[in-house]
Amino acid sequence: MYETSSTHSLPMRYADFPSLVEALDYAAQGSTGMNFYDRRNQLVAVLEYSMLQRRAIMGAKRLLSLNINKGDRVALVSETSVGFVEAFFACQYAGLVAVPLAIPMGVGQQASYIDKLQGLIKRCKPTAIISSEEWLPLISSACGDAPPTHILSNTDLDALPEGDVELQPPSPDDIAYLQYTSGSTRFPRGVIITQRSVMANLQVISHDGIKLRAGDRCVSWLPFYHDMGLVGCLLTPMATQLSVDYLRTQDFAMRPLQWLKLISKNRGTVSVAPPFGYELCLRRSNDKELAELDLSSWRVAGVGAEPIPGELLSQFGEHFIKIHFDSKAFMPCYGLAENTLAVSFFDRVSGPQVNEVDRDILAYEGKAVAPTKNTRAVATFVNCGKALPTHRIEIRSETGIPLREREVGHICISGPSLMSGYFRDVASMQHIQATGWMDTGDLGYLLAGNLYVTGRKKDLIIIRGRNIWPQDIEYVAESEPEIRSGDAIAFVAAQEHDEGDKIILQIQCRISSEERREQIIHTLTARIQSEFGVTVNIELMPPHSIPRTSSGKPARAEAKKRYLTE
């Protein structure tokens, strides 16, 4: 087994192609590609782009031998594997719409996974489903009495005869794939991504956002069904002819330092993750393992996909400086599946990495005002940078009026990467076609043209005219020594008899001492009352009881639903 070269043998192109097919055709002329590693960081598979192109063309002809028509959907269970990548690109060459779907990520989640998969299959109505042999029984259970025409393992696909067809290159307006959202506020919806929109996003990500260089080497543990994993860590390296090293998400979750070890081992230069990925490494690191690592090659440490705690970036930088991690590598970004992926990237020349504001003025007036000597409490938000070229960000009021700098409102976006709409949702397609804009559902403000994200509109807690971000309450809870990051979730529930709303704070707690449990509740109740002027109902829950979306975000809507139905 050998590793692919990380050096360019081609003149570097920044995704300036009309489609993913043409991008792969170009990358296939070089010697770079994808490397897949096991949980011990041993290389288990290599897929050079030249081989991927040949395999994808064969796969396309095999799929078309099943009498599947152009534009039909093919669901792909998204393992971090050669099989998924080959099937995804087979769909591109065949003119079929790839639909990446999640795999179950935890023990004991099969029942809920089957339920979710059933819903997704009903919504996208695929003609075929492709996965590894391992997941076929779960897929069959999810399909029930009305399975798609074809349910295939990767081995089954390889065994099909190649159809005698001439493959037609996709047009820019053809649908490349459906990206299902993580479902943090509602059931996942299929985002329609055309060849034109994905290529537009790949071009600005690579050239203007990350500013990739010939010879860069990417490293990722992100799942392929998530927009950051698929677009940021699979399609971007391919469309810029760069080599990329992959760890399975499950292996990273069990042993987070394997991510850093792989960067150190292969001199990785670019790697991105949500905040919880960095936090896991921080929590699980030990001096013995760190002594063997060197992160000096890591020049772009992208961070996004959820609100970014500024303090986490500081802690990570301070902790890993001992193995030559440079905090200047941090590149906060803002994006969402509805814009293919990226909307903005932090650029060091555009301003400081964080902005401190008066929390009381923010809460009562919705304005991000700089602290003064009279400020009682400070809130800190991370700079996610300016809108990428040809893309636009506006902050708007509830009635759609553009707001001034430092005024918190709805983050609205426009540009060539914007989705065509949600699958089978005519209203969303008509709105985007008519206006060219979309309200993201996130709240934030602009300062010197830079975006600062404050939270999701649906998660915002409004108590007696005061706006409170649930992550602020959760952060207070997680500052207790026994409570880990991600172990707290806050939301609002209506009380009976019109007594107003109450804030619920659920905490996963591993402590058995009743005395200490009562002490935690008492301490946190007092701290939250002091800091926010509100009372919370605190519930200590068993481990693994907080619901999460497929991308690892806290699913507050689901937590609230469970609370109300108990």
C-alpha cells in the first residue's frame, strides 16, 4: 500500500470548472488523491483521482444499465469509504442526483436511526440506494413495504454489467445532489444543489476563503453526509487537485487525538471542524501523547458549523502551543447547507478575531455596543469575516428592513452558491427565484463589514423583554468542573395556567453523590439568577440523554418536545 503524492503535478486550478465531472477529469490527470486511515492511523485504502475517475465512469454505466433515468435520485449511505466516493461521482457522470444519508453514529441508536432514515427515504423517493453490506438490513427495515426499485451494496454495484451508453456531461443547471440539513430546528429538508452553485462555492472557498496553495494537504474526520464534510473536505480538495487524508468520524469520536496525530504524521496544512472537535481534543489530551506530535505544519484550522466560543479558541491555542500549534491558524467561518456551504471566512487583515459587547444592552436593545466602565457583564462573539466575493450578507429586522452595523437581526444571504430551494417545496424555490435572497434563521450583526453570529432565531430565549442566548446559559453550566462541554442544553417551555414561560436547563450528570448533585443545582441556579436575572429549572439527566442533530449540534427543539411529552 502506498500513499498518494501531496505535490501538484498539474497547474493548480481553483475549481474553475462548469461541473464536478469536469473538475474530476482535470484532477485525474495528476497524481494526487484520497487516503483512508483506520483508528490506529494506519493507511487502509488509497484512491487517486485518476482511479476515481475511471471507477466513477464504470459505476455510471452500471447504474444506467438498471434503466435509471437522468435526474432520478440515488441515496448513498455516507460512510467514510472508497465505496461512497465512487458511488457519489458515478452519479455525477450518469446525470443522477446523489443523496448522501447518515449512518448511525452510536450504540443503541438503531431504532431512532431506522425511523429517521424511513422519513428521509419517503421524502427523497430514491430509485436506488447504495451502501456497504453492513447497512443493508437497516435500510431494508427503513424501507418497509415500499422499497426503492434497487437496494445495492457497493459489491452489488461493482458486479453489474456496464450499460452501452454514451455519458453526457452535466449542464450547470442540473442538480448535482440533495444535501439534507441536520435538522436542528425541524425535520431535515433536502437542499437542492446544482452543478453551478456547488462550483461557485468551491471556487470562492478555495481561492478567497481558505486561500489554498499548491502542495497543501487536507485532513478530515467529518462525515460525508454533512455539508462541511462533503463540500469542504471532499469536493474542495478534489476540485483543487489536492491530496486529502480521512479518518472515520466514529474513530475520531473514540480517540480524538488521532486527528492531530494524522496532521502531525503527514504534515497536514488544512483541516476544519466544528467547535466540539477542538474541545474534544482539548479534554482528551495528555502530555505523553502530545510529546510525540508537531502541529507546526497546520496553517489553516477552520472552525464553524455552530456558534463558536471565543474562549475555546484561546484555550486550544494556549494548550497546543507546546506542540507548535499557531493560534493564528484559526479561521472561523460561517456557512450553511442552503448556501452549498460557505458564506464568509475570517481574514486576519479584516479585524480582530473576537468582539466584546455589553451583554445587557445586547439583551434589552438588540445592539452590540462596546463595553464601558459601567458595563456589568460582557458577551464575546467570534469574527466570521466578510461575505465571500460575489456573495452578500445583510442583517435585517423582523419586517425585512436592512439594519445598521452593530444592530442584531436576521442574517440574510444572496449569491451564486444559494440553493435552488428545498426539494419538493415550491414556495422556497419561488421565493429564492423571485428575490435572490434567503433568511438563514440565524441572528447576528455586522461590524466593519465582518459577520458576528449570535445564535439561532428559533433558539432565542425571550423572558420579560430580555433576549438570552441558550448557549450562554449552557456555558455557565459547563463551567462546573464535573460538567463537560456539550453536556448542557437550555430551552423555554410554557407553564400551565398562563404563568408565563420557564427556562429549562438539562444537564447530563455522571455524579452519583446526592449531596454534590444538590450543590450543583443550588450553585448554578444562583449563578444564572445573578448573571441573567432569570430563574431556571435544572434537571440532572443520565449520560447520552441530550438529543443531537446528525452534525452533533444540540437539538433544542427535540429536547423541548421530549420534555413536554414526558
